[in-house]
Amino acid sequence: MSKHFRPWRIDQTQLLPAAVEDYVPQGHVSRFVVALVRESLDLSAITASYTSGLGQPPFDPRMMTALLLNAYANGIYASRRMAKACAERADFMMIVAGDPPDFRTISDFRKRHLDALAGLFVQVLQLCRSAGLVKLGHVALDGTKIRANASKHKAMSYERMKRREAELKAEVDGWLNAAEAADAEEDALYGDKRGDEMPDWVADKQKRLEKIREAKAALEAEARAAAEAERERRAEAEEQRLAARAKKNGKTPKPLSDEPEPKAQRNFTDPDSRILKTKDGYIQGYNAQAAVDAEAQIIVAHTLTPSMSDHGQLEPLLDGIALNLHAQPDEASADAGYLSEANLAAVNKRGIKAYIATGRAKHPGGGERGGPLTQAMRTKLRRAGRRSRYRLRKYVVEPVFGQIKQARGFRQFLLRGVEKVQDEWALICTAHNLTKLARAV
């Protein structure tokens, strides 16, 4: 007796037409995103920009916003992949109601309203707080290095810029002299043309020379600004203390120069990005920062910097928490990258119980490194031992970066320029909080 199977009727029509949302499960995150955009989010900053009644009616901004948020929550960031999902995935088909926008429309909408989309982070965060997902009992701070939309091989050091500028100038001058000497021959060859047109390969070299000069000038301007700021700082410092320290250490402060360091680099594709060291080697990227609440791993503040160091990000993150939620956390933990006397003083001034790693390094003479606040923090962490609240840090903030980079596959920014990348990071943080909120309600 042969086995019977269920009928497979691909071409059978349905008696009653189905709605687009019938193919999406009830608990799917896309349904939550649509309800959130329709009922809870204030999109007036986006809708107010549509004032003209002329031309073809644009796509509904609410639909476009829901499409972007759902895509980011599902680890889809490129506009072409979003447009493809609108034709292949049931959740995206439901959001666009069977009328998919072109990838250029998606990309243009994101570019046009990037700042307003980044501002949705605060609205979603406040909804998370209303749902009881944010308590501000313990907040952990950390940063992660993310690749920029630029290759590190497109960066050039100031020393190499000067050398390459001289080489290219010599090459271009040689070619121009050769072209000038061959005018008569070129007149006969090109007929009515002037005969002094430069070949494409000469023009390309000139463009390269112009780019190098532009980057070199930018580096020099940054170096001059940094040198001027450092001069002012040194002028305000106590001369006797500096002289005494120099005498004690046998060192004198290095004279300031308006010229950049020979190894200072600038990228031609994304000049704001920097070469950053990671555990997997060097990348061209940005240092993305987040403050995460321990209750449900909700990101309560975020910043972004091209700098390798985390020192300058502690206060901006704490300021961000106060601005977003109008409150300060009871406790804050961070790794040794945030350790400095100034940061410890700032945390103490705010009345926050801090747990910041102090590192293991000691002075060559055997004494422990750091000022009085650092030494007090070291003693505080040692006394607590395994019961130290600092141990919460790795369970709170590090999994968040794992969810963003591994689970949702965000390992490289799509936009260029620090301001646009900051807004893009805000969108990533918003999508992370959305997924947490969708599971909780």
C-alpha cells in the first residue's frame, strides 16, 4: 500500500482574498513596530517637512519609518536589501501593504530625515521606562570599535603625504613639459583640436595630487588648532610646578609644533574616521559608546567618537542619561579605559556610586599608579572582591554589543562623516531597544 501525502496545490486560488497581515504571526516584531509607529511615536519632525501639494504623492512617512525600524531590528541595513525584502518577506510586504518603495526612495528618505530618525531613540527609551525595563539602579558603560565605510588602505600619513606630493608634482611637471615640447606633433595628429589637451592619466594624477594636498592641509590645520589649545593650557598651568616636575623626572616638555606628527593619518574616503586598534588588528573606524541599564539591557545613552580613547566619553554618557531620562543612575561601572582622576571626581560630584577598573600596572619603583581617587577606587574594588558590583559590567553591557554585532550583524557603518555616523549609531541603538520592548509587552 503506497503512502498518501497532503495535496500540494500551488496554483489553487483562495475563495476569499487574504489581507497582507494574515501571513505574519501575531507575535512578530513587525506587528509591534507598525503599532508603535501608528499609535505611540511622534513623527511630526518628519511629516512637517512635506509641505508642497505638487507632484506625485510620496509614500506615507509612517510606513517608511516602520520599514526602516523593522529592517534595523532584523539586521537589514542596506537599502537594496530592504527593497528586496519588501518583495520576498511577508513581514516587509505587510508593512508596505504590497506597494514596495524603490531602494533609492528608501535611501533618500533615510538621508533626508536621518536626524529626526535618530531622535526617535529618546521616545523609544521613554516607552521602555514606562514598561518597567529601565530602573537606573546600575548602569554599565563601554565602547566598541566599528568599521567605517572606508578602507584603511585609503589612509595616508602626513610624512608620506609630503613625500608623495613631491613625487607627483615632479611627475606631472615632467609630463607637462613633455606635452609642451610635442605641440607640433600633436597638432598634426589631432587636427582641429588645440593639441594641448592632457591625457586622462595625467588628469588622474593631478586629481590625486589635489586630494593629497587637501588632506595635508586639513592635517596641518588640525595640528595648528591642537598646538594653539595646548599652548593656552600650558600658559594657564603653574610654571613652577611644571619646572619642578621636569627637574624631578629629568625631562622637559616637548616643544610644540604647528606641523602634524609624521605618523598622523587622514583617510581620503571618510576623513573623520581613524585607524583604531582592536583585538583582531587595526581597522578604519569609529569608537561607538553605550550606557546600558542592568534591568533589561536597555541602552539609556549613546555617543560616538573617532578617538581610540574612552576617557572623554564618561561624562557625555552620564549627561546623556540625565538628558534622556531626567535622572541619574544610582551606580555606574566601567572598565579601565574610563579611568582618570577627572572622571572619578565627576562621578563623585554627581552622587553616583562608581565602580571603575583601575588596571594592574604599577610604577617601575613598585608603587601603585594613580592619584588619590584612583587609589581609593583600587582599595574599594579589592575589599569587595568577588562581591564587587563591578562584576555586573560584563553581564550588562558586553552582551548588548554581541547582540548588535553578532546577532544582528552590524559590523560596519554605511554612512560617512562623524555627524551622520552618530545618527546611524542612534538608529542602531533604537532598534536594539525596540527588540527588547517588543519581547516585554
